[in-house]
Amino acid sequence: MYLTPLCQLPYPAPSDAADIPAHLQSLATALDGRAVLRFADAADRTAKVTAPQAGMVAWLNTPALLTVYNGTGWVNVHEPVDSGWQTLTPGTGFVAGITGQTGYPVPQYRKIDNQVHLRGWLSPATAGVIPRASTLLTLPAGARPAAIAGIAAICSDVVTANYNQEGTTRLEITPAGLVRNLGQNTVAGYTYVGFPDGSFFFLD
């Protein structure tokens, strides 16, 4: 019996006895553990693969996951690390939502692998505006960029004769997790700021 050089699959040598069923059985047995195995769930996999070998790959119908045996245990080929939406506490002098209006969600973040997504709205806690360089909130450790990141946000300007009321502003996110408003220069300030759909930054 010979073996292929890479996968070590058996095939008959000229000197082997002619036994086609036995040769096919040897090949099928060798391939059985090298194909992508399919199981109902992890318990089904454990029950049927009693002696897993490093490199074995198995698909689990529940929870629709591809796994591989690394020599010591079954691990997921890739499953994004998702924190889910986590509520953030507004910074000093700010409140969640838009003052005097309903239906505007609180500020939240969601970490998916090396991305941090943001959503929600903030307003001044009392009558007034959001001045330049003010810290709207602070992101927790693990959800902060390695270098300063910048994103665009929705805002409402103080109504003047020279500026439109609705617009956008630039937010700066520091490695310390500070989310600061750096958009306006000569504008008096904003009455609210919101993260638009799709707002995110990379951690690295």
C-alpha cells in the first residue's frame, strides 16, 4: 500500500493483492476524517468524533458555525467578538436624547472585533449649547482608538442670521476615550449632537 505525499491517502501498490472493496474502504476511511464533517450541534460532534485529530474541520448546523480541532480542543474558525449595544453615560453637563423631544435613543457603543460603532443623541443638560472642545462622553477601556480618530456627527446650530440650523460637526475620539466636539469655530454652539447610522472607527 502506497500513500499520497500530502494527505497520506492510501492507494494500492502493484504488489498488493487485488481486492477492490478493501482498497476503496481504505481510501474512504482515510477521507472520512479529512472532509468537512457535518453535525447537528457540538454535542452531536462530541458523541461521534471520539478521537479527533488536529486539523479536523466540522460544521455545526446549530449555531451555524465552522469549527476546527487544533490538537487540544475544538475552536471556531471565525466568530466575531460582538459586545452588543452598550449604553454610554453622557459627560458632565449633558443628557441623553434631544431635550424636549421624544424618540431619540440614548448614546451607545458596540464593539465588533476591532471596530467600535456608535449611535444615539446628546443635548446640554440645561438651556444652552454644546461649546467647542467639550467632552460629550467617555468610551470605556477596550473601546478606545490607538490614535486619535475622527467621525462626522449630526448637529443643530444655534439659529443665527449667518448659519443654517441643521448641519454636521466633527467629533474627535482620543486614545483616552474622550469624545469631543471640534466642529464649529465661530458658531455659538450646538443644541444637540447625534451619531448618524453607520458611525464607527477602528481600534488599531
